[in-house]
Amino acid sequence: MIRKFLTAAALLAGLAAPLSAQSLAKDVFGNFRGASQGPPVSIGYYSKGCGQGFAQLPESGPSWQAMRLSRNRNWGHPELVDFLVGLSRVAQQAGWRGLYIGDMSQPRGGPMTSGHASHQIGLDADVWMLPPSSLALSPAQRERISSASVVARGGTALSPNFNGGHMTILRAAARDPRVERIFTDPVVKVAMCQLEKGDRGWLRKIRPLNGHESHFHVRLDCPPGSICQDQEPPPPGDGCAEAAEWIRNRIDPSRVKPAPPDPNYRHPRTYRMAELPAQCRTVAGAR
């Protein structure tokens, strides 16, 4: 708590850094090539914030490779980097060569110039479902290769790409106390609900979400020393019935009453610097 207070005070003390409050935040944060100095601090919320003192996941390691290097999104809070390196070792123990790591955050977090709404505070990471064929891919190869869907066409059953390694890796990730939740396709969630014969507590963290058939999205809790806001905890229970409902709705879309669009929603790419936490202007103006 003391470290958290001192960190916040230090950041607030630097608010005089000259930076236009009306600049698009995505343009500001999307241009940084490296992290700011100082202790690691995640600031704000997963979809509205930034970060100080981020660490870079090395492009390659004994059990991982970072993908799409041209995006420069292999950055995050050191807790996230440590988590991913540890999870890649679990993948090796499960019989894979390791892991392909997709987007994490930009060097100082913040809204991105394309893609994600979240991934802004260094606590989100996409992990490919594709078991690595090699951990010696060149940067060019990492731009061309794509992950593989573990959901069959039609979206109601697993594809042959799913194997026991996926179950082992996702179970280990969800059991890590630093993990807040994991997003994956509802078909994957239902399959794991059926496969798990022991402790089912970890399944609560596995949350169904469309668009996650070829990767899973890990989100960590706000680490000590940071000034960020945790997401509301997942609902009680293992969430298996909810995931099964998603699949029933895919089979019969008429069961779903379309929700009216939120007239107040704006994608984070439209945020101005003035709309982010005040400390983000300090981060953007720092060396």
C-alpha cells in the first residue's frame, strides 16, 4: 500500500509535462518504441489506461516466440512477462515445444492504433492455440504464419486441432492466482467442463467469448504497486451452463433477442489524452 501511494504521488507530480490534451491517445501511445523509466505501474482500466516501467517479452526464448513483431506489442507489466514465460514451460511439460505469444501491450500501453479495445495496461495477452512447429521462426515468418482454430466450422464442436495440451495449459493458467480471467470460445469452455473430472474451481475463470477460437486471452489482476481497477469477478459457479447456452444460441440464433446498441459506446481508438487517467500524460511525456 505504501509503494502504491508513493508511485501514484510520483506520477501525479509529473503532470506538467507538455502534451496536448486533445491529441488522440492512440496516436500518442502507438508511436512509442520503448517503455518509460520508473517502477512498473499499471494505470487505469484494461480498456482505458496506460503503464509505466513495462518489460519487453524477449522476441524468442527456450520455450516461446513472440509473434507479429512489427506491431511492437510484446510489452507488459513484469508480472505478465513472468506469467507468460512460466506458462510456456508448462506447455513444454504438456508435450508442446512451447508457446506462440500474440499481442500483449504497447511499450507504454494505452489505446492501440488498430485492433484491441483492451490490452492497455500491460495485463492482457493473447496466446495462440497453435502448438509451435518451431521456436526458430524468423521475424518474417512470424508475420506470415497464422494460428489455428480449435473450433470446427459451424461453431458448435471442437476441431481436430484441439488436444490435451490445450486443456493442460488453460488449466494451469486459470489456477495461477495472478489471473483474473481467461477468454476463449464457448466450445472450448464446454469441452473443458466435460473433460474436467477433478477440482472444477478453476473453470470459473474461463469465460466464453466469440472471436477466441484460435487464441485465448489471459487477463491478470491489478498487481501490487499499481493504480489500476480490477474487473468485476466472474459470477459464482463454474460457468459451464452459461457456455452451453452460448452454443445453443449459435445453433438457433432466433433464441437471442438482439440488444440495442449502446448510444454512448466509443471505441478506445477515439479517446483523447484528456480522457485517459491523468497519470497517462506523465507516462507519455516521460523519457
